[in-house]
Amino acid sequence: MFVRNLQLVLFGFAALLVIGCGERKIVHDPNKPSDYGRLTLTRQVNHPELSQLVSPIVDEGKSPLGLEEELAADQDPPNNGVAALMKIYPGPLADQIIDSTNAWLPNKEFQFAPLTLEKIHAYVVRHREKVDRGRAALQMPQWKYFWQPTEGYMADVHFVECTRAAARLEILSAAVALADQDLDAASIHIAFALELASRLGQVNLVYARRTAAELRAEAFPAIAALAQQPNVTRDELSTIAKTLASHVAAWPNDADAWIADRACGLHQYELIRDGQFLSTVPRDEYQQLKAENELEALTRAVARNLNSDEVVYLKQMRALIEGCRLPFYQRAELLSQLHSQLAALEGTNDYPTVAARWLLVDVDKQQRIAARDQALSTAWNLALGLALGEEPVPAPPINVLTGAPYQIRIEPTRVVVAAVDGGGEDEIIQLPRLGKPANN
């Protein structure tokens, strides 16, 4: 998959090299990336194995065009909170907020020096109206993200940055509320941040889900800081617990994001078939290839093996998507096999340059990020429930990341949940025991 924040070479399609045997007229309009989402050239290729892989994707509505039609259905912009949120953070404003808040988040201990806290306070006061408007947007009748799979990795997904900006302002507002000992306000700010992350995490887009994972990882330390306050109440933690419990219960299917990522990959191959290979190369890589005089050779190599390259890609993605039916810890062998298959082709005439060098890079890493996000969210959900007086289950739940049960310890004054991450970055969650409500 392509990392979305890579700058692509977009300096004009007309200047790009045309791949294939000789010059030919391009089929699609280079100024309309969505044209490539129709897969016109891919579906005309006389390659039985490739056709057998592509046809079911199209027939099942999982092509770029099919997914876009599904996303566009029932869109109601006047009543859509996402549309309202994007108006709150127009143009580069969301990017500016993210850049500014990078100085303060993530903050694992959720501790800020006095001078830093004053700067955060001034910042959130300046943007308080946006926070209020963002909450109003969340209450609107519809909340439906829209992006264009027919534009592939070139699609405008600015709603991700808008949601990140809104969530970060909530998290930083929680820091200010904690400093002011307004614990009720802090709990509400954290709950809204988690809600924004959850809604973003429902999008069938790997980039959106990774961002949602990052936002939750930024919000969880705020919960820990709230719980450490001597005068914290069960109502304050309950506000967060109810919100998070609803998110864990409605956790999205991993396969949806990878089906959409495959659609973007199909769009990428269609671009290449239409002579636009260099438009798919990240700018820094393009500059390096140009400096090493490898552009022309790479372009021809890609053209020569494009059909077999796409076959390898689609077979790997099919296995990956089918594997999403299993929890992450049961996919480890599959991911290793897929990696070995690519490695075995390296240095051979059948090496799938596009798939191996760009489209399938870091797939296992992205899947692990998603699994760790789910594991961490589940652990916090367990800890909050136990802290608020829920009865412990007879057998601790299995961690989707590690395959091992969570380690749960209930002490007289606190609960501890551990064994979240088996990769040396273990999270140990400690919350005070606040017990059941008085009427229970």
C-alpha cells in the first residue's frame, strides 16, 4: 500500500513517459484521475488468469467504481456532520492545527510543564468555538464519510485531517480541564475525542484507520491522568467507559479497509497501463531514480511484466483479505508466507516490481497497527469496566494481537490490566476501584 502522506509526482501527465511497445494515444483523460477507476484497460487485457482475478472483484461491486457508488449512496450533505466538520476546518486549517499540536501530542504521561500548559490553554481558548461546532456536527442526523476510490491513492481524504484536528483539540482541552480540576469537563472532552476516533476508524480506508489508532493512543493517557486524580468519581470514568464500550462492541471489519486498498491498487495498475507510470512514483524516489539514470529502465521493466505483476498483487491481496476473517495472531503464518513468496521472486524475470516495491510494502506493519489498536482499546474497556464494579469474567479474554489472555489483577484499591502488546511495548493499565453504584 502507499502511505498517503507521500508526495506523488504530479507535474503534468503529458510530460510522462508512455510505456508499452511504441507511442499510443492514451485512453483516459489524464486530468481526471477518476477516469482510471473504470478499469477500462485492465478489463480489456487478453490474460486469462488476470481476467479471472479481476472479474469477480467487478461483479461483486468491489472495484473502484463499485465502492464509490456504495459510498455515495444516501449521502445527505445538508444533514451530514462530516460535511459540517470539513467546513469548520477548511483548506489548510486542519493541517495547521495538526502541525501546531504536534509539539504537545502524543504525550505518553499526559504531563505538561507550566509554561507549556499555558500555551495549550491559550491555543484551545482560541479554537473553543471550533470545538463546540464540532460537537454539534457529531449530533447531526447523518455522519457519513465520502472519498472517491475511482481516484485511487490520489483521492482527496482531507476529512482525515479534519477529524484529527477536532479530536486533538478535545484531548488538549482535557489537559486544560485537568489542570483546572474540572474533572467532569475533562471526561467529556476525552469521550468526544474517542468518539471522533471511532467514527474515523469506521471508514474503509487504511490511512483513516491508522489515524484513528493514533488518536486513541493519544487519548488513552488522558484517561490515565484523569483516573489518577484523588477526587475522580465513578460518574466521570463512567462517561468514558460507556463511550469506549460502544466502540469496542462495534469494531470494524479489517477486510473492508483492505478491499478498498485493493481497489486503489487496481487504479494504480490502470494508470500504468495508460502510460502514467511515473505519476505513481513518490517524488523522492523519482528524484533518486532520475539521478541514477534508472527511470527509463525501470519504466520498461514495469511495462514488460505488468500483467504478471498485477496477478501476483491480486493473489496476495485476495489471501490477505480472506485472512482478515482470523484474528491477527492467527494471520502471522499467512503474512510470513506472503512475504516469502515475494522474496522468492526477487532477482527473477517474474519479479512484480509494482506490487513488491510499492503496493504491498508494510502491509504486515499496517495490520499490526490495527490489531494493536483493537487490543489496546479492549484492554482499556476491560479495565474501566472492572474499575466501575463489573464482575470479572471467569477466563480473561484473548488478546487479538498476541493470542494470549490479558493479565488481569484486581487489588483492594485498584485494577490492573497487562499483556496488551507482546512486542516489547507492553501497556500496563492501572485504574482505581470505584465500585458499583450505591443502589446496587
